[in-house]
Amino acid sequence: MAYDSETGKLSCPSCGRKDNIEDLNEEFITTTFSQDEAREYQCENCGAVLITDADTTATSCSFCGAGVVLADRLSGELAPAKVIPFTISKEEAMLAFRKWCKNGLLTPQGFMTADRVKKISGMYVPFWMYDLNSKAKVNAVGTKVRTYTRGDYIYTETSFYDIYRDIDLHYVKVPVDASEKMNDELMDKLEPYHYDQLKDFKTPYLAGYLAEKYNYNDQELFSRVKTKVQSFIDSYISSTISGYTTVNYKDKQIDTSKTRSFYVLLPVWMVYYDFNKQEHTFAMNGQTGKVVGKPPISYGKVAAWFSGIAGGAFISLKLLSFMLGGGFW
Amino acid sequence: MKKWIFLSSFILMIFFLPVTWVFAATSTNQIIYDHADLLTEADKTELESIARSVADKRETDFILLTTNNTDGKTIERYTEDFYDETGPGYDKKHGNTAILTIDMGNREVYLSGFYKADEYLDSERLDLIRNKITPYLTNGDYGNAYRIFIETADEYMDYRPGVNPENILFKLWFQVVASIALGVIIVGLMAMNIGGKITVNQRTYMDPNKSRVVQKGDTYIRTTVSKRRKPSENNSRGGGGGGISRGGHSHSGSKGSF
């Protein structure tokens, strides 16, 4: 049985039986966690011995293909609180990826057909979600500048203001990826996820997909989430200070504390694409279909776009100067 | 392919647009009236040939008038009287004429335009030309001052009357630089966004019900006032402008000292 992204239920591809995941009881939760590097598991379907990576929590049996969930790596401390199930199936993901490749304005022609996709795999990536409370105390000097003319002189009147702001900010469910293998920049770009589909975690959601357990705990990632909200806080602060010509910050005290953190699994399609003897990795948000990753750049296309834009701008400027009475040359 | 054909034919079209000049017979009027003996004979011959070729192109005579003594008249009046009495003009007597008057006695310079030159070389444009040639006059390089007067006037007459020919939009270097900058910026942005861009902003994760400004203060401290003199419109030594000669010929003008 494997998780079906369309119905949101466990379904058997052979007999068509569908089980509602919310109704299944949690029998694995008492199993203890062991920190073995690579561990042997037995496939419950065919009995073959599986050896998995230490971080893997769900995979497929390499002999019979049945989905295997390594429950002891999803229990105790390592039990995810929530999960967003896949809403995009493998076929849809492939189609969406092809479409995305076609829209690449600067990618080489051969890349756009997306016919050399080596592998596409659905993966639940571990994330920490933080609820944060930031208190900011800001002191700044603002100026308002007015100029006016009287007689033969131009007067510049600069008024100085002492600005003070005490701000209480709350952020909810800020995600930070907790997997060592995943590129942080790539994962940040996958956001946002829609949290209305955030469900209580049940192991069957993982059936048929790959899943990882976290490598960093919420303490270790706290500094990362702080830098992540830093820019949000800064732009909120500047949005509260308006009407000034210049603002010069003298003192900005920001104290961010965690009110809650929980462990979630978020759905990501990983696409491995061989192009020009190089492997390119892309990630797709398994819920919204947003694709991120660095595709190769065609210098020919860059040159074509550049000359097109620069040439067009040049001709428009010439036309403009002609219409203003300037002549062409 | 089609695009290129369209583009190249368009460019060709542009090329042939300005070829609407009328090639008239070369005038034989006197052009240089060097009463102050500022130029050598060789200079005169060379400058006259430049002046005549531009005159044919613009249907306007570019006259150099120098004197040591304006007989007590202002330089404007002196120039007007010269025009009334001599009656220069490319197309007819008292016709299209631009005059560069140099008075060595008072070290003053006056630029004026009559008829077509009045229209195409208005007082503002003559001011611009005067600012260009004044350094040459100060250095005693009268030949080059006259040559630049002709060349700049020729250039300015390309532009429709009333527009500022020194407008940055008309400068080729600006057009090239702006086009390249636009191309670099747009293609750069495209290349930067090729890997997907961040679509979360400060509001995505904020809880709007609980987030608030607890306390705010905007206290006025002080005001400082600085003043500076309004930049004068004209060159401080300049002034003058156009007028109507006693013979009834209206003209543009720009006067200054050197």
C-alpha cells in the first residue's frame, strides 16, 4: 500500500482498497529509537533485507518496490508533529517540471525539452517550524527637508526628529530545513507552503516516498531562523517609520525568542537532470509545484536577449529624440 | 529571420531620411569682415570655405565681423547697423544670416541670427554657442572661435526650433550607455531569477493579530536652515538678447565679454 496524493488516502494499486489515514491507530509510537549508522530492516512485503542510510525514515524496498516506513526512526524525539502530504503526483510533477523547463528564457534549447531527467523522487524533508516573538526597540533620527525660494536665495530647511519605536512582533510557523543533505538556499526558495493542509503526523503518509529524519535539532537551528526573520523585522520597522526624508538608525535592539517549535515533514520532489555531462538538481514544492534550482545558462540566448533589449532601447531612444525634434544622427 | 529583414530595412530608411538638403549654388557674398585684422590671409581662406559649405547646407550665411571701435554704439546696435547697411543674406539681400561680432575695443562678443537663423538659432542657442567659444576668444584664438561658431550652429540647426539641442536625450553617448545599461539590468535580473526567486515576504509568517507597535515617539528636536544664492539663468557676464534693427529686421542675439 502506498500514499495516494490525489485522494489523500492509503491505497493499494492492485486491489484498489483505500484506507483513511486519520483513522489508523498509532501503534509504532512506543518503539525505541536506536542510533545505528546503517541498519538492517526486513521488508514486510517480501522479506528481503534492506540496508538503509542512517537518516532514512521511509523508502521503497529495492526488491519488490513496496513502501517501507522505518517506524523506530519516527518515534520519541524523532516523531514529527505535523506533515503536509504530497498533493502533486509523480506524473504531475514530471509534467510541471517539463513545463517549467520550457519557460526557461535563458536555458539552452536542448535543456528545455527535459528529455534527460535521470530520476525524480518524492521526499519528505524534515523541517523545524518556529513560532517566534520578537521585541524590537529602535532609536533613530529622522529628518524632514523643505526647500523654498525667497528673493535671490534658495532656503533648505531641515527639521530633525527623535524617533522611538517599541515593537512587539509575532511570527508563526517559520520553517527551516533540518536536513544536512538539502541545500538551505534551495529549500528556502521552495516556500511558501499552505498551512491549511498541515496534518497531524501519521506514518502511512510516508508510504511510497522517501523520508529523512532531522540532523539538527531546534536549538541548533535557532540562529538560522533568527537570521531568516531579521529581514522581516527590519522591513516591518521601516514600515512603521514614514514621512521622513532620511532615517538614520542609532540603536536597534532586537530580541527574538522562541515560543514554540515543532518538527514537520514537508513534501519535495527532487529532480535529477543530466545535461552536458553535468548533473543538475532541482527541487519542486510537492504542494504548490514551485520549481527551484539552477538550470544551465545558454550564452547565445543571453547575447540574443541582451542585443534585442539594448537594440530596441536604442531605436526607441532615437525615435524619441526624433519626435522631440532632435533628428536621428 | 523576418525580424532582421524588417530591422535592417528600417535602419536603411532612417539613413536616407536626412538627405533632404537642397544643394543650391554657392553664394559669392563676402563673408569675413575683419576690420580688426585678427586673421591671417590663410586662415581667412580656410574659414571662408568652411563657412560657405555650411552656408550651402543651411541656406544661411555665417558672417564674421570684427572691429576695434564701434563708434560709441553698443555692440548690438553696431551689428544691427552693419546688417541694415550691408544687407547680407544667403538667399537674398537682408536674408538668412548669422553674425559673430567681435569688438576688440570693449572686448565684447555678440552673436545674432536673422530670419532662418533667427528661428533656428534663437537667443538660448546663441547663448550655448557663445559659452563654447568664449574660452577661445579669451585665448586670442579667433579663427577657432569662428570655426566652432559655424560648426556648432550647423549642428544645432538639425534640431527643431525651440528644443534645447544640448538635451541629454539627443546625445549619442547617452543613448548608447542607456541602452546597454537597460540590457544589462534586464538580462541580469533574468539570470538572477532563473533559479526561482524567494516569494515570501515580511507578512507571510507574521501574526497580524498579535503583532503591534507598543509605543512610538516622534519628537521634534530642532530645525536648521541653510541658504544659497539662486543660480543665475545666464552666464553672469552675458545678457542681451535679440531685438529689431532700425531697418526693421528682427533678430535673436547673445552678448558677452571675453
